[in-house]
Amino acid sequence: MSPIVRFLARRLLYSVVVLFGVLVVVFALVHLVPGDPVRLALGTRYSPDSYNALRSASGLDRPIVVQFFSYIGSALRGDLGVSFRNGDPVTVTLLERLPATMSLSAVGIVIALFISVPAGIWAALREGRLSDAIVRIASQFGVSIPDFWMGILLIGLFASTLGWLPTSGYQPLVGNPAGWLRHVILPGFTVGIVAGAIMTRYIRSAVLDVASMEYVRTARSKGLPPPVVTFRHILRNALIPVLTITGIQLATILGGVIVVEVVFAWPGVGRLTYTAVEARDYPLIQGAVLLIAALFLLINLIVDVLYAVVDPRIRLS
Amino acid sequence: MRLRVALIAAGVITALALTACSTGQRVDLGGATRGNLIAAIAGEPDQLDPQKTSAYFSFEVLENVYDTLVEPDENLGMRPALAESWEVSPDQLTWTFHLRNGVTFHDGSAFTADDVVYSYRRIIDQQLPNAYRFSAVTDITAPDPATVKITVKQPTPNLLVNIGGFKGMAIVQRKNVESGAIATHPVGTGPFAFQSAKSGDSITLTANKSYWGGPPPVSGVTFRFIPEASTALSALQAGEIDWTDSIPTQRVDELKGDDSITLGVTPSNDYWYLTLNEARKPYDDVRVRRAIAYGVDRAAIVQATSYGTATANQLAIPQGSRWYSDYHGYTRDIDKAKGLLNQAGVEGLTLDMMATSEYPETVTAAQIIADNLSPLGINVKIRTVDFATWLDDANKGDFDMLMMGWLGNIDPDDFYYAQQHTGGKSNAQHYSNPTVDALLDAGRTETNFEARKQDYAKAATIIADDASYIYLYNPSVIQAWSKRVSGYQPRRDKAVRFRTAGLGR
């Protein structure tokens, strides 16, 4: 077995263990949180008979241990159960929501990279000068502005006033690519600007760290042209922290930028999870958290593989 | 490699530039939705089974999909719907409904008396949330396909409201229920048929061309879920949507001056109240409750919670309802309140007030109430919880005071019985007054309108005097729609009916 296959196999096994742990913890947590899903579903007017009828129909009258094992049992077979509210299979609902979340995350992270990579490198190379100060102040603004406020401002300018883009909503990429793009731009920028501001600060300091290394001084003193020093010696070595922060930001966005989803009426997993928690829709909460955990693990795995690709030292060790 | 990156970048930038040039007008939501009225509601229906859901978002959609035997008109009197006419036997114990001819479900199958019996039996036999509305009913039969007989154990003047007051009592189709599709693909007899749903995004209905009330003027209705009110308003102003009730109250004044849209501020039948837990001392003492009622500043609460769009009221039933009766027992009077507390021997009280983030008005009002009551030496500790916890605690009686509202009432029995009758199932405050019980029981069977109205007016006065509920205000239904929309009427029961709405250019 080649080292890379062994590495992947080990990571996959580890991921499965983590996912199982997540499943157990989430199940325990949702059942510990106060709030009765049956009462919520019935609203404020009902008789005790109605309450008991719905409770037993939802299987909530069984002992918690029985519920736990029956849930784990079917989850291991890939069946995450059905929503308490409408009886829809949880997996179907999650898969329906996933494309919107993926779209927003992908566009958001691309925009963030487009902002943060040039800005971070530029600021680092001109450390202490006016341009560095401008980038640092701008990124401080980006980090500090609440994303819902940014979203409302963007809607006000580009949708209400200028009428260039729709205010809200989502179109699937497959079938309506133009509609998809028009709808994803504003929420994408809202997510991307915030993530980009955070990433700019990381990239700047990563580049600065590398630039102060002795081999960079050597490269400069042996007379290499500045672009060669920058691209070959500094940037390549700064890639690892950049990958790390990109992975973290991407996972954060995938895990649910609930506020942005609310402002733009974006049908993502974040809002789904939020409403599921409000309704105490246990199977849906469990499924959504499991999905988010799986995405986190997947991104971690990809980032780890990329480490090995960009840095031979990791590959060989 | 580097060239490819540059190409992708160039592509993205071009695409961005291209989209920026095209104007952001109406969104084509795919499918045959051109010509549809697009309505934005603030949240997603939890399910589409009208007999099982309790969510307002569901009823906003289902109002247009389902019919009831009778239905409320604009003044909330009951008028024919699936039943064309009805009569009551002289002993008031048998109601006979004559059904409309030639009505079909959206899948083309005929609507008959069996569907009515099936729908009502389902609510009763499965103890669905509205089963209590049939508490007086002993039997439901279909002597022939066009007739339904309902037998009751006592004269029931509010039977029509109970079976037709809202779409929770809708006539459903047996096949649709038994296949389990009703929760996601409902089939009704209403003006619009369910067409499609996109999770978290929208539900699209298509016009029922053979609707018994005449085909709707629009080709269909698309309900989009836009939770953020300022986004919904921007979408309305940009012409992306035609109607919304997701409106920030603080912007109502500004919108009144906006010529591009129509704003509807309609008094509703909902009401908000405070109640004190009479199972706990000292709130079992009527003097303490009355002191708090004298301490509360309704005008300030109305201003803070609704920017003045609501109407202060010291009883539940709003002005404009035919059941309205006048009552002005309380005006804010700190000295009187202090005197009452003195008589009760209460000093330096700490009061646990429960509010819920689900209804932001309770959180806002709690702060005002805390301020109102501090001159009385009452220290209000506000506890803000989510609605699930709120329901749990209200049910367990774990509160000193709470603020809540009742929505969608029509008949006075809805307003008072469950909340005020001894042992009533919504009597979380444990109020008990034999005189009130007797009046509420009498109201249930009194068939003379004036006599019945008097019963409820008397009961309501005692309830307010006893400060079982400290009634605060009736909110307004706030909706806005585009100038293109014609023939739409906002309703005081908050039912959203698009069957008569048309779309101009």
C-alpha cells in the first residue's frame, strides 16, 4: 500500500469514528434541551388526548434508550429518519438544501480568496507603508461589520436603488446558470467580504513570517530579482497557513451562515438547522448536524492532502 | 497553469459585468409561473396537512388550497362555501347541510358528503389538534351524497364558526390522506391547487380553473419565504414580489407615504394580554392582580410594540366585532395600585415575568411593564426564553406573570371558554369564578344573539374586574402590496385570500 493510500484509509476510519461520536453527542444534546416537540407542533390549543395521540405517533413515548438504539440502528444503514413535522425523509430534505449551501460557500470562498490573497501579500510586502495601513484598516472594517448589516446595505444599493441584482432568493445552477449567478452575487459578496477580511489578516502575517526567514535574506543578497524572491521563496512557503485558514473559513461558511441566509432568504442548511432547532424536530437536527460534521471532516481531509501536495516535507515524513 | 487561472478569472469578471448590466426585474422562478402573483411570507410552512398543522405560515398557503363547509365573510359572519345552505332542527340538535353540486377536488375526483364525514371523523378519531371544536358533536352522517347531518348533544350556536372559522377544519380528500401525501402535496377543492415546493425557498400554487366560486384572475400564486422583513420590503419596492406581510412595524409610517405600494393596516381579532399565576402567592389575591392592572401603561405598550398601529383594549374582543362590549375599568393610577398592595399586605415583591423571543412584542412590552411596575415596589425579573421552553413552563405553571396573545378567534366562546372557565385547557393562570363559569356555559347553548351577547359581556366584565387576564391591545394586520395588484382585501381574521386578486401591467 502506498503511503498516500494508507494515509487516506487512516483518515477515513478516523472520520467514521468522529461521525459516530457526533451522532451520539447530538442525540443526547437534542433530547436534553428543554422544550417539547409535541407541544410545539400542536400550538396552544389542544386537548390532552391530542397530545398523547401525536406523542405516540411520533414514537416519542418510547423509552429514550429504545429511541436511541433504533435511531443509531437505522442511521448506520443510512436512514436518518423522517421529520416530525411533515414526515419528509431527512436525507432528502438535506440533499435538497445542500446545493444552495454549496453554491454560497464556493462563491463566498472564491470572492474571499480574490480579495485576501492579493491584499494580504501586497500589505505584507509593503509593511509599515501607507498601503499596508489601508489594507489593515479596511480588513478591520470587514471583520467588524456585522454580516446582516452588510447584506442589508448591499440589497439597498444594488437591488433596491440600482436594480442590478435581485434582492433575495436562490436559483439552481443546473438548469438556470444565469439566474444562479445573479442570485448568488450579493450573498456571495456578503460572505466573501467578511471571510476575505479575516483571511487577509492571516495571509499578511503568514507572508511576513516567511519574509523574515534567513533563506529569504540569502536569496535577496545573492541578487535574485524581487519577483522571483516573492513568488518562489516567500509565497510558496506561506501556502500552508493560507490553506489552513481557507479550510477553516470554508467549513465555517458550509456549517451555516445563518444570518446571511436569513437576510437573503437563501434556502441553505443553516436556516434549515435553525428552524429545526426551533421546532425541536429531533431527526432533522440530528441529520443536519451530522451533515455539517461530515463536511467539516471532508474539508479537513482535503486540506491535509493539499498540505502533502504543496509541501514535500509533509509527504515524506 | 497560470494561463488557465487568468482565463477563469477573466471569465468570472466578464460574467459579473454582464449580470450587472441586465436589470434586476422579476425573477423567473422556473416552471409556468409567469403571470403568477408572488407573495412573500416570513417563514416556511411546517407541513401542508391543514388538519394537523398549527403554524400560521401553513395557513397562509392553505387558505388558498382548501375549503370548509362554511366560511367567514369579511365581517366574520359565516357564509356558504362547500355547503350551499343549511337548516337547524326546531330542537336545535340536528344541523343539515346541503352541499354544492359539481364541486371537484384538484385531481378531478368528485367532492361528496362522504368526504365531509371522513374529514370530520379524522379530526375526532385521531384526536387532531382541533378535535375540541367537535366537543358538542355526537354524530356526523351522510344520508345522501349531497347532504351532511351533524347531531349535537346540546344547542350549539357556534357550530358554524367551529366547523368553518378557519382552514384547520378543511375538507380533505381520503386518498390524499391515506397515501400520506397530504403533508407535502395537499389536494383540496379551493381556488388554487398545489403545484410544487422548493424546500426553504417557495411554494407554488396554480389556479383552479373549475373553482366553484369562479376561476381566480391570476394564473397562480407563488409564496416565497423571506424571513428578513427589510429584504421583503426591498423586494416589493423593486417589483420582485407583489404582496408581503413581512413588514418592519417601525417603517409603517414611512410606507404610508410611498406611492409605489399599497399599505393595509387592518384591525384584527387577535389580542394580547398579561396574566398572573393564581396558583402562586400573592397572585391568588385579587387586590394584587388589580394593583398590577392599575400600574400598567397600555398606551406606552402599544407605542413600543406596534409603533401605534395596534389599538389598546381592556377586553379581548375588538371594536368592530359584533360581539364587542365596552369596558374601561382601569386607568393607570399608581396611588390606587399602591393602596391595593397595602391592603393585601404585599411589600417589595419580586415578580418572574416570562417572555419569549418567538413573539418579540412580549420582550419589548416586558421592559415597559418592568418600568411601569417599579413605582409600586414590584421588581420585575424578565425571563426571555424560546417558545418551546415557554410552552413547557406555562404548562407546568412555572411563572409569576406572562404575556401572550390569542390569534384567530371569531366566536366569543373562542375568546373566553378555554382561557377563563375553571379547569379550561388554556387556563394556565388557574382562574376560577363560578359566576363566570355559569355565564360561559350558558353562552355555549344560548341561541338568541342578544341574550348570548349579554352573557359574554357580563362574563368579560367580571374577568377583567378579577384581573384574570389583564387585556392589553388588539394588534393590526399589516400587509403591503404592489399597485399592480387589484381586488385583494386584507381580512381581520388574518386569512390571506388571493382568489379574487388580479395582476395588472
